[in-house]
Amino acid sequence: MIPDLDAELRSLSEDADYFGIADLTPARDFILAQGGEQVAQYPRGVVIGIRLLDSLVDSLPTRDPAAAILYRHNAYDVVNAALDQIGLRIANTIQRAGFSAFPVPSSKRTNDAGICSIFSQKLAAHLAGLGWIGKSCLLITPDYGPRVRWVTILTDAPLSPTGDAMEQRCGKCTACVDICPVQAFTGRPFSPDESREVRFDAAACDQYFRGMEKDGGVGVCGLCLYVCPYGRKKKSNVHKRE
């Protein structure tokens, strides 16, 4: 552990709602299969999360085109850009300290066939102890459910992990399974030993988005994100950073 570097990285993320450090070594085989040696070589991940605005998420069930445009702009474009900016500052700081750093874009598909990115942001947040992977295959936080977007900076800096992988707390709830318009979720709980396909039909979800985007429409759904009971709990307290 490098106390001064740890403190500096935390200070760089002060505008975010979540900060964590994940030990990625237990998931190296999965990371290697998804992104190759370029990303699997890093044993640590610095994880930053920004909570989405409830006013935007709560507008999703209306299916109003204007609300979809505003959600897409603020909850995707603006938040992703903010996360990427924080990620770049953290990566530069780690590099100046003499270590390697690789910022993973907060939302950028790199594999169309697999319908995924080069690295799983939710995996890093899970391993940092910030939440669990729910039946929706989203990262669920105890405070705000899945209403958070993430960015990860991969590194070889010897930073101390902030926690361990959190056990799932979905229980018998199937709200996300029941609301999905294309029945993309099977309702099966997450297991690190099983492929995503046993829980989630990513192709069905992707096709649904593409259908909405025809003729200039906006590809926004988010009903699984909206309906999660952990996210719909209204709390006045500010999240206590790890």
C-alpha cells in the first residue's frame, strides 16, 4: 500500500459518489477471456461511480420521447464523460507515481459479437466491495441499487483493496425479470462459474435497442434499472465513501 498515492486518488474522485480499489487477480481468467492480456496483466482496479439522477431514471417508464432524449444525454453522455475525465486524471497520477495505468472507457463497446466492452466495469465494482451483480446482470449497490455508472482504471500500483466481493441480496425478488419487455433475463442469480448467457440474453436486449433506434428513435430502455427496489428507496443521506 502507498498511503500518499491512495489519498491522492481518493481526492481526485471527490466529485464522484463511489471510490473503491479491487483486487482483480481472482477473476484473471475471465478478464483474459474478455479483453486479452492487454487488460489481464493488471492486478488492481481503481473504481469510480457516479449516481444517476432519480428524476431521470423515474421518467423511464413513461416512454416519453423527450424524457428518453434527456435521459440519454444526462445519464449516458454527460455522466460517462465525467467518469472518463476522472479516470484520466487518476491514470495520469498513477503514471507520475511510477506505475502503469490503463483507463477503461466508462461505456464503449469493443466487441460487437460478444456485445461487451474490453473489460467489465461491474466486475471491478463487485470485487471492490461496492455491490453485487443482480439478476439483471447490473451492479446493485446497497444504497442506490443499479442507479450508478462506473469507470475503472487498471493498474499495477500496490494499492490496498477496499473490500471483498459482496454476496447478492436479491433474494426472491424478480422485479427486473418481470418488467423486461423482451424477457432477456432468466432470473438466475449470478455465479462467477457460469457464463453470462445462463442469466441474460444480450442479443435480445441489443436487438430491442436497435429497433427503437430505427427511423431516428432513441435507444433507451432502462426499465430493469428503474424497477430495482434498492434503487427506488428514497434516502436523504449522502453515501459514505469507502
